[in-house]
Amino acid sequence: MAIDWFPLWLSLRVAAISTLIAAIGGVVIAYLLANRRFRGKEAIDAAISLPLVLPPTVLGYYLLVLLGREGALGKLYESIFGQPLVFTWQAAVVAALLHSAPLLVKYARAALESVDHSYERAARTLGASEFKVFLRVTLPLVRKPILAAVALAFARSLGDFGITIMLAGNIPGRTQTVAVAIYDAVEAGKGDLARTLVIAISALALLILWLANKLEPHKS
Amino acid sequence: MIQARLRKFLSAGPDSAAFTLDIDLQTSAGVTVLFGPSGAGKTLTLDCIAGFNKPAEGRIAIDDTVLFDAAAAINFTPQDRRCGYVFQNYALFPHMTLRQNLQFAAERLPRLERHRRVGEIMDRFQLNEVAGRKPHELSGGQKQRTSIARALLAAPRILLLDEPSIGLDIPLKAELYAAIRQVRADFGTPVLLVTHDLNECFELAEHMVVMCNGTIAQSGPPLKILDQPSTAEVAALLGAYNLLPVEIRTLDPGNKTSRVRFQEWDLAGPYLPGRFRGDRVTLYIRPDQLTATARDTKATSNAIPATLLRATELPNSVRLEFTNGLRVETPRGEFSKSSNNKDWTIHFPPEAIRVL
């Protein structure tokens, strides 16, 4: 039996793009949460963490309302790109992002809060702008835990099922990611295909977690 | 010239009591030392000057530049204050080499000048040979000098040092003091240093500021403060004073003398201006100003008998503690002559007697 590897390939591509967006946006948000004082900070943190606990179908519903063809953001997207967002692989990216970014923000905030502030203060007294302090001092100091958080976010974006199926659907060869394809294969009684994809995704996830663990600082 | 008038209230936290900082610091000395116990507000004062902490009220100015003025809503960022800061842990960027640490500080200089200035300062602080090393590969003294050199490269208005000698052994302290004197001699940058080490004050301070519970208890040249502490609190901070409750028995302004009574003994001292007969005051005298001799039958004036409780060897002397709480520091040779003796006489030189 010929195995269709498209779902795995799509999942990797979706995870890579969503992780890139999550890494840049998430670290900036985590920096603001860790270093700035403003009203409603913890409320924002809670809102960002919400996707970690809500059922995926609830999240998918919210996204459909917002990004669907009748949703405000959905209309905006359609007017810019000339096609609707829902039921495209880009929608799978949005789903993966929502699934993984909260985790990254949580880990990155913890890492940034653990930085010894004397380094950042020293840089400021030497005249370095806040941007330069962040880029040249703070980020290098938390390089490893941030990379570990990025790896975890990547592993997590590989595994979304609920939000993806509601927002991107299950179109073989177009929006069918690994998690969706496995469900589909089991439903259709294709045991071999399901087994192969399950083993492949498990091995991949294990490898990423092992890498992330190696990056985390360990107390010996 | 540094002027810092600061008020800041910190409410009680989970592991700290409420605290109020309220000081008016003025100094134009080359090296000013903030001296006081932990929790006196010394580091908070440095942090307010450097701009890490915002006072509720007050004004901070260095020479003609106002860095902070609550009334005029002036509050420079740490970047614009140009206050060099040497942290307790030196805060050398661990992911950069020594040279990169210095270059980081020189980036505000014109491009052509950077290289020359970094080279120059490495020469001056003997850092050339280790320029390629990361901070964790440097010795304690090298880290210290790098930290000071890095702060100086940014051409600071003032150099602030937060307990720089804490945890250093004696040779390293000597190196640090040499480096700080070099800052004064070669760069002319005023230095404000925080410590709770009295020897360090005498080693470095032209002007000493004693802080206690968020306020300035006394300030002036270190010798003068040691000679005339303004309150019992300051005397206790300077350590090792004998503090005795006495009653003033006579005052003779003509002969510039006085007599005070401690328990059942009369002691002669200098005239005590501003005091009255019958006042109960605290006499203070340093252990090294007292002398102790093995007791003999001869009656001596200005001396009281005491029984030896314990003798402790110090690097340069012996400290004797007596049953009545008096402490005397005496040269080792003097003591060894009669070290088995229990009964002693303690002599009070009249001119050394001071009261609070």
C-alpha cells in the first residue's frame, strides 16, 4: 500500500510557519508581561492562557465567528487576499498558532522573569536603548530556555486537531493535517495508514521534546 | 557636586517591613562613602540616583544637571543620567568576552575613537592579556577592574559602587581600593560607594555619610565621626565603643574640667559644654583609648577596678572583656606580662572622655 505523506508534510509546514509567528510575537508579548507595569496585565496573561484550557471546539467556534466569511476579520482577509481564509491551509496555521502560542508565552515569560536584572540595568547605565538591551543582553541570556519554549510550541502545533478541523476542515491534499488524516484513516478502516502516521508523528514529537529538554537548564 | 534630596516610601511586602527613605545628601568630595547597616537604605539611594527607582519627592542633581525633580516632573532615564554603576556581582555580560563588554560601553563614542579608547582603558587597568576571555574565565580582581573600566568608558558623571568589596579576601580588597584611587587620579570622576565595612570608609572616604533606618544620622570626615559620633546609634554602628551611663557631678569651665560618676567611682574629664550638674548622660570611649594594668595596692586616680572575663587575640592587639562589660584593647606585649592575672585596673585618660 502506498502511503500518502502529504498530511505529514503539510503538518510540518503549518507548524513551522505558526511557530515562526508565535516565536516573534510571543517573545515580544512575554517581554512586555515580564518587564512592564500596566493595568490589566494579569488579565491579559489570563486571556492569553485561555486557549490552554478551553475545549478546541469552543476555540474553533470563536475563530469561525471572527474569521468566517461573515466575520469582521474574515471579510478583511478576503478583501486583502481575494479569497476566504476558512478551509485553506492558512487557516490551519491560525489553528496551530492558537494551539501553541499560549504555551510559548507562558514559558518565555517565566524565562524572562528569571533574568538577573543587574545585567539589563548595567546595559542601561551604559546608554543602551531599551531595544538594544533586549536584543543584545536579555535575549542572549535567555537563549536556551526560549529555544526550548519554541521547540515545545513547534511540537504542540503539530498536534492540533479540534481547531484545525473546525477552521480548515478535512480536505485531502489541501487542508488535511496529520492529526486529521489519522482520524480519517481510522474512520475509513485504513489501519496501515493510521498506524504509520501515528508512529511517525510520535517519533517526531519525542525527538523534539528530547531536544527541548536538552536546552532547558537543569540543576545538577 | 552631588545633591540628592529623596523621599520614598516602600510599603510592607511579604518578607520586608514598611520602609521610608528620607535623606538630603550633599557632597563635593572625590570619594563619598555611604556607611550603614543592612537595610539602612544605602543601595536604594544609589538606585534612585542611577534612575532604577523613582523617589516620591525630591531632587537629584550632579553639578549643574538636574537628573530628577519631582516638583518640575523631570525624570531622566538611566540611559540619559550617565551614572556609572558597579554592581555587587559586577554584571559583566556573560555571553560576551571582556573586550566585547568594553566595546558595548563604547558604542556611544564616535566610531574612530572607540577602538582607541577601549585599548587605552585596557592598558590602564591591565586587562590586555585576558581581553578575549569570557567573564567566567576571569579572576575576581580582573572582573572587578573590567566592571569599573566598562563603567568609565561611557564617560559617567559619577561612579556608583554597590558594596563592591563584599565577599572579597584581603588582597582583592587592596586591589579594589587601588583601582578606585586610580579612578580618582586618572579620570577625576567623583565616586559614591556603599559599604558596611568601617575599615573601607577609612581606606577610601574623603566624606563619610552614616545612614540608619532610611535617614542620614551623621556626615563628615571619617576621623571626625569616629571621634565624635552624634548619637548613641552612630556610636554603636561604628562598633566597639564602651558606653557607660554616668551622672555629671561637677563642671568647672574655668579649669575646663568636669567630674562624672560611674557606679561608685569618680572620673575626671574635660569640660562638657551645654550640660548641667546632675545630668545623666552616656560616656563613650573606644577600647583602644583605655589602658588596663594588673591591679596593685597603689590608689590611682581616674581608674576603676575590674575582673577579667575573657581575653581574645586580635591581629594587632588583645581584646580584654571585663565582668562589668568594659572592653579594652591593649598591645599584646603589655598583656602577656600579666596574662594570668584576674584583677585589673582600667585607666580612663581624662582627655578621651566624651559624652552623648
